[in-house]
Amino acid sequence: MKKLKIGKIELQNNLMLAPMAGITDLPLRLLAKENGAGLVYTEMVSAKALVYGDDKTKRLLKTDSSERPVAAQIFGGDAHSMGEAAKIVQGLGADIIDINLGCPVRKIAKAGAGAKLLADEKLISKILTAVVKSVEIPVTVKIRIGLVPGQNVAPEIIKIAAGCGIKMAAVHARYASQGHSGEPDLQAFGEACRGAQIPVAANGGIVDEMTAERFMKIPGCSALMIGRGAIGNYGIFSALDVFFNRGEKLAKAGKAERVKWFKKHAQMSAEYYGEPRGLVMMRKVCHYYVKDLPNAAKIRDMFNKTQTLQEFNKILKNYIGI
Ligand SMILES: Cc1cc2nc3c(=O)[nH]c(=O)nc-3n(C[C@H](O)[C@H](O)[C@H](O)COP(=O)(O)O)c2cc1C
């Protein structure tokens, strides 16, 4: 894949792991990175909570040198606290700050943040300017194509963002009203890329070479951002790299490889959070690892009750045979 430059930062390719709250913690980001992701994102954190000095929020931004470059995502609806939060994030060692302009969930909308901001160009402009001016590291945005189908606000928002000094826009090509399901609007995404003065990354429904290619074929699409398609399926990064560089399709990761990732993830999680918390954290991703196995629901239930790594590995051995 082409190497993408975000401000002064050159990535090893143009493949990114999407930010996902409750999912893209340090262990999962490291797995994505060691399997070829060019850029990984933290979970989103509240700018206000950071400014208030909330320790739990700061912990979500803990990064490791081996995952660099890493982008930290913040959300908020107020320019002052977003600027202050950006300084804190920079001080914590992030390489890139990403601003969430795409989250449609009620709690975020209530804070006047996320996708809600797409309807207020003036406020977006104020927030982006405040963040860019507060830090030296590159600032990016993650947006939706629009709030409701038929309303493509992305071209205008990207123009505003570029004018404010934003270095890249990732576009989740579903409308905010769709949540995380349904087909991405490829035509609207194409319009967002056309004439964009900053690199545009595609996001939404990328799970393999075919779903990646339909975006990469669009003129002006500079990068791919993968969310759920990468959870428990980290080989997707190297597979896409090989596909777009050499035109070859690698074999899909088989059961043995996926179980190996599952086991490693649980171990990393237990080491990072300690027991039982590390195993409890695995419950959010368990479904992605076991969904294709026979008796997936039963196996998932068992994993969801484990408190120790020893119990976890015993279930792996007894029920999956690895
Ligand atoms: C569980 C979950 C948590 C998410 N959290 C965030 C988040 O913190 N910030 C963000 O910008 N998007 C978040 N998203 C949206 C993803 O980044 C991505 O845009 C979405 O999943 C579509 O990509 P996909 O179809 O490849 O999964 C989240 C999605 C999921 C499923």
C-alpha cells in the first residue's frame, strides 16, 4: 500500500485500525500493529473528563512505544476544553490527535459532541481551530458522510477542516442515523474525496479485499480504516497490503490462527489489567473470535464467566482443542 503522510508523520502504509470505545485498548492495538496496521487509534475520550484530571480517562490514553505512531481520539462540544484536552493528550505522548465528529450515540450527542457537530459548521470550525492551535502534533478528524441519508455534508466539512489546519479526514461512509449497520454510501464518499485538499480515509464495512477495493477504486481515496473487520482478524492488514501492492490474495486466517490471536489477546489483557479484570475485558471481544466456531454461543458463555487466564486456557484446550 502507499505510505500515507499525516502532517509530518509518515505511516508504513495507509491501513488503519478504527477507534472503538471499549475495544481498541492497548492489547488490541498492539495485535493490530504487529500484524501490519500503519496507524492505530485509542478509544475516544471525553475532553472535559481529561481537563478535570480524571485518572480513568487518562489511563485510556496510555500508549506503548511499540504501537507508534498512535492517534488519540477526543470528543467534546466546546472549543476551550477541546483545546486544553489536546495539550494534555500531546503531553501524554500521542503522535496524532483525532477529533470525533461521527459518534451518533445519545450520551455523546447530549454533550453536543460527535456527529451532532456536523450540523453546526461554525462551532466545528471553532473547535478544530482551537485544537490545531493548541498543539504541535498533527490533528485529524473522523466524520460521518452526513446525519441522514441523502444529506452529504462531508465535502463541506472536509473543506472547513482543511482550512482549519486539519491533516486528514477519515469518513465513515454511513449516515449517523444508520448507526454502524447498513451499506456505506460509496457515491457520497466519492463526492467527499473529489476536490478534498487533505487525504481522505474510507471507513465502513471493510472486511476483506473486495470491500476494501470498492473504496480504493474511488479517485482521491487515500487510506482505509477498518473497524470490526479487524477484531480477531488482524491478518486483514497484511492481506490488504499484499493485495494492493502485489495483486495477490492471501488465504484467509484459519481457525488455528484466529485461536492463536485469541489466546495471545487474553494473555496480553491479563498482563495489562491483571486478573480478573483482564479476562472481564475480553468479554467485549470474545464474540468476534468465536463467532465462526461450532457451538459459538455455548463457548462464548463459558469464556464470559472466566476470571483467570488458567480457566480461559483450559476452555480453549477442552472446547477448541488448542
Ligand atoms: C463497539 C464500537 C465502538 C466504537 N467506538 C468508536 C469511537 O470511540 N470513536 C469513533 O470515532 N468511532 C467509534 N466506532 C465506530 C468505528 O470507528 C467505525 O467507524 C465503525 O465501526 C464502522 O467501521 P466498520 O464497519 O469497519 O466497523 C465504534 C464502533 C463500534 C462497533
